[in-house]
Amino acid sequence: MRLSSDLSENEALFKTRFKDGDVVFSYVKAGRRNALLLYIDALTDLTSLSEYVLAPLYKLRPLPKPEKIAALIPKPGTRVVTEVKDVISSVIDGKAVLLFDGDSSALSIDTKKFDSRSIAEPPTSAVVKGPREGFTESVKTNLSLIRRRLKTEKLKIVKLTVGRITKTDVFVLYLSNVTDDKIVNSVVRRVSLIDVDGAVDSSYVAKFIAERKTSLFRQSGNTEKPDILAAKMLEGRVGILVDGSPIALTVPYLLFEDFQSSEDYFQSTYRSNMARVIRLISITLAILLPSVFVSAQLFHLQIIPLNFLLTIVNSIKGIPLSPSLEMFFTLLVFEILNEASVRMPKYVGMALSVVGALVLGDTAVRAGIVSTPTIMIMALSGICLYTVPELVDSMSFLRLIYLFVAGSLGGFGIIILTGLLIVYLVSLENFDTPFLAPFSPLVKSDLKDGITMAFLPDMKLRPVTLKPKNKVRINDEK
């Protein structure tokens, strides 16, 4: 439907479409002609609109056609619109629209202004050494942070829109001389096929582009830091930025990425290797320690050292629950405390810690509901779990499955479940990239940055697993 040349008709039409209180209808003078200005108060920069648009138009004598006015306004993004739907989408997008009396064309002027928080260190990725900048909810700010780090014309950005109602801007970023075209095309295709009412965060996009929607393990990496995203793109990955979300996605995703930290590359290689091994051991303990303890009590007492066995026997006297139910109860209390601590106001968090650790824990032991070794095992498992925060969601559920199997089948059940888990992980792929690479399949050149890392000058090649166009990262030729 085209605009009318009668300004009063256009006003009546848009007042029936915009019944919201924040849409402003304002009559202004453009030259000697009347004009109607439409904008959303909360999204428009009124100072810029008055200084760069309305003031110059008021002085024009006579007023030219909108096509010529667009060239005279010193505001990028100004364009002529003739359709009603274009006017509506421009206003909703935060732009100002100027309709002229006696003309069926209007001006869409980009005067958007969104309030956003300043750039700060993200709470989930604090570092002792290294960059402290973090992404914000403004995608323009996030793109500028990446542009500052990747100063090359090879950085390509594909803009897509997701959400029938939210119309969220999604940007796919990659290096054209590094990233495999098949991966880029696959990402762009999957994002463009998303058909949903709205995508308010990058996690929505991550779930839709995953190959296995019901997998226990996530299939895309995420980060809140631009230096990490830039580093992953330099290896051959594709980055995804979603407007309104401070979390960027990276694909393809490998499981062992989560055992690595950006700080590993900013400190001593020896310290980094030790930290990575500790993370791997910690996750193994977090998953297996409760289940092994329960299975040992129920089925394999002979594997427990005698002195420790005596301690356990003395501590479980009078405990009404079986070892498996006791561990399940302790795990349930731990998860409840965890959920409460995340959602409670910060000033109540300390009180919750005191109540949970001292009152509940000590009282439960004194009351004979749970034993001291069980509390110790669960506390150690919980601490170990958070050495790799990105894996907390999947590993918490996996720990529960292991605990159920251990209470039912003992050590043999743990071994069988571990075998099935390994087979499942080996079979996983995302964007034609093995989930357990570079260990399955074994890629020797990529092992330089696996569980342990070589010295940075020795990492001359990009990860072969990601199939980069340019495999050479460090050129020794002078």
C-alpha cells in the first residue's frame, strides 16, 4: 500500500496503526510546507534530529522533492520510502519518518539512539593477565571491538534477521582467507532457516543451528570476550553475534576447548599445562567421585583402604538412608543451594552460604541424616565441577546418571556407562568436525594445543581439524 499525497489521510492511517503511547506525531515546518514527523521517543536521538534534520529543512526555500532532500541531509542512512509498510518498519526500528503535505514520498532518517551499558570485564571470564574488555548488549559495539582486533579486509560480515516479531539482527563473522567456505555456507544456511517468533539471545540461535537438538553436550562455543572470539576466528572458526546478547557463538565447537582458557596464552606455558591437567582431573573427579564412593560402599568394600573403611563404618552408624539415597539427598541439597545462591540478591548470598555450609551441613550430620564422608565427597565434587564452568550444565546431569547407575549396578555399571559415553562422544560431529578432535581422530599436529600446549612460537600451523584455507599461522621466512 502506497502513501497518500494528503498529509491528513496519512496521519489518520498511521494513528490507527500506532496506538502506542510512545509513538510521537509532531507537525513541523519544512520550508513553507507542513510536514508530519513520526518517531518513538525512547529510541530516537532528538538532539541529532533537531540539529541535523529539522533546522536545515526549515531554512530551505523552496522545499525540493524528498529525493533531493535526502542528499542534502548530513545524516547517513537517510532514504526515501513510498510504502506504508516501510514507514511502519522504520518507526519500529527507531528511525524518524518525515511525511510532506502534497507528496506521496516520505523520508526515513536514521536517528536511532539506544542506551547500553559501558564496556567492562565480563563476570564469567575474569582474568589476572590479558585483555579485560567484554561484549555488551549492543551489537554495533561488539562489531567495533572485533574490528579493532582484526584489521583486515579479509574479515567478512554477513547480516541476517531472525524472528518474525523481534526481527533480531544476527551477524556471521569469518576470515575469508582462513575459514573453510563449507562451514561458512552451512552456518549462514542454518541461521537463515530459523523460523521463530523471536530470538532474544544468542542461546536461541545456538539451539536452532545444532545438528543434534537433544544432545546432552552443547554444539557451539560461547564467549563474552572479543579477544577470545578473534583468536578462534584466526584458527578458522566462524563467529556469530546476536543483537541484544553479550555472548558470542563460535563454530565448529570441540569438547576440549572448554579445558582451555584465554589466560593460558598470556602466562607461562608450564603453568598453563599444569592448569589444563588440573581441569581435566577435576572434571573426572566431579563426575566419578560420588558414584565410585557409593558403589564401593554397596558392592566393592574390598577396594576401600581399611583405615578409611573403619572411618566410614563409624560415621554411618544410625544413618537411616542407604548410601545411594544418602548421596542423592546430599546432591539435591547442593543443587537447591546452588539455584538459590544464583537467584538471591547479592546481599543475601553471604547469609545463604552460612546457612547452607554451617547450619544445614553440621546439623544434618549431628542429626544422623547424612554422614561426614558423604558431605566431604559431595563438597569436593561440587568444587571440582566449577573448575570448568562451561561444562557445569552437562556434567551436573551426567553426574546424576552415574550416581543412579552406581547405586543400581555398582562398578560394572560405571564401566559400561563410561564405554557408552565414549562411543557417543566419538560419534558426535558438528559442522563436519569431530567433537573429540584432535584425539579422535588423532591429529598429531593439533596436539600442540590440546590437553597440554606447546610453546607459542612452535604452534606454526592452524588446527588442521578445522580445515583452514591457509594452514600456516607463523611464517619463519624472513
